[in-house]
Amino acid sequence: MNQDATSSSTALHYADVLDFLSRSSSFKSLSPPFLKRLIVPILGVAHYDTGQYITRQGDRQENVHLVYRGRVHGSRLTEEGGEYHFFIHEGEMFGELALHSNRTYTSNLRAVVPTICLTLELETLKVAMASDWRLAKAIFRVIGNRLAERLAPVQILRFPWTDSLKVLTPKIDAQHEHLFYLINQLGEALERASSAKTLDKVVSEILNDLLLYVDTHFHDEERLMADLGVPWLGEHKAIHHRLEAEIIDFKRKVQQSTQAENQRYMGLQLHKFLGDLLVNHVMNEDMKIKSWPAAAARDGSGSPPAA
Ligand SMILES: [Fe+2]
Ligand SMILES: [Fe+2]
């Protein structure tokens, strides 16, 4: 690992870098000994101050960057003449598209906060990829995902509420229905918002509502599960805890996103997050409560709901 020309004298710990690479979406499929042998020796380190440009649209591209600490904001002109905004977070890579297409940056990229990037010189990376198919496979998987993300039209899915999604008690079902309402309300706002300011208001309102929702809903649902003696309560509580932390983290990111034009991107991210919450948690995890014998018996007996 070496420090490049734009870097400060701050040294990174070798073990920390290896641990970071092992957890990054780009390289986690590769084993630590492999990363140690092939990637770590060719890494550079670059430091950027808040607001500092990392690349400008049209600049010649020499390196692939991996965000080690901090956050990067990107913007580029769309074919329709508008501007597209996005963020690159810790653990994510950029610049790798140059391995298969043109060698100039298509976006302006700036550090949102003090940022450290690990860098890989393109030509050196190409040689490393040619020497090992596992590295080539890992890098091209990243490129494929990035291309799919870029080319896919933005699609706002609808999440209709149906009685088949009722778990057990009217209170829990009403809370779940409210989550469906929130995501559809956000979807409508994303389709109709006439200005970034309108969207900003909707995103903030939905996040506040969502935090209230998780506070009361998770508590009520856990109490119901405890009453029913559901054996996987601890596991379910841990998922709730993680989801709550993700929502708080999301709110922090929205608050840090000071530029009005970023609100659409944040709105789309929130819509995706809520969609995952519905599909993965409510529709899969919460529905398991329904199948627990004590729950089925209570449901059939017409007993009053516990929560
Ligand atoms: Fe739930
Ligand atoms: Fe739940």
C-alpha cells in the first residue's frame, strides 16, 4: 500500500484496510489471503477535504476509487438536460466503469465530509485482473451492478394493502397498514413532486412518522409475541433493533443532505428501504406469527386481541 501524491501523511493501518476490504461490497467475495496478496500491495490512499473535487466531468480517468471513510456526492447531466444526483458511501467503489468503456469521468464527484479513498491505478488493476480470474469476476460483478443501476428506469412500485396480510390483532394490522400507506404516499410524492422543496417536506414527514411507527409498533408486536409465547421472539427483537438503527441512520443521512436537489435521490432511497421493509420483514417475518399454534388458536377462538 502506498500513499499517492494527493494524500496527507496520515497512515492507515494495514489490518484495518484488510478488514475493510473483506467487508466491502466490491471485494467481500474474495478471501483475506487473496486480498492481501493481490489487492493490498497495489492500493494507494487519497484524502479529500469537505467540498473538494475528487473528479470533474470530462477529466481523464487514471484510478478506481473505493470510499474508505466519508461520503462522496456525484452529479451528472442527463440526456434530457436535467441533473442526476447520487451519493457514494463507505465501502462503495467508483471509476471502475473505465475498465470497459471510455476513460473520462462522466460525473462531478466531491467529498461531502472529510473523505479517505483507497485508489487502484487502472492499468495496474487490469494486470492484476488478467492474472487471476477471481479478481476479474469480482470487479466485473461490481461493473454489472453499476451498469444495471444506471440503465434501469426508475420504477415506483405500488404496495396495495390486502386482508391476507393481516397477522392477528386489529392494532398490529392497522400499524402494518399504516406502513403501506407511508410507502405509497412517498411513491406518489416522487411521481408528482413539482419541486425539490415539496419532496424535502414529504421525505422529512415520512421519516418522522416512520420513527414514531417503529417506536410503538415494534413494542406492541413484541408484546403480542411474548403473550403468545412465540419462541423466536429474541431473534425478531434483534431484527427490529437493526431496522430501527437503519431508519435513524437514514434520517441522519437526509439531514446531512443539505442540497435541495439531492432530495429526490434520498426520496428514492427511502422508498427502496421501505419496500425492503415491507417485503422482507412484514410479509415474511411478521407473517410467521400467524402460523404459531397459540396465535392460530386464539385467532380461531375469537378471543380479544392482546395488543
Ligand atoms: Fe411488524
Ligand atoms: Fe416485526
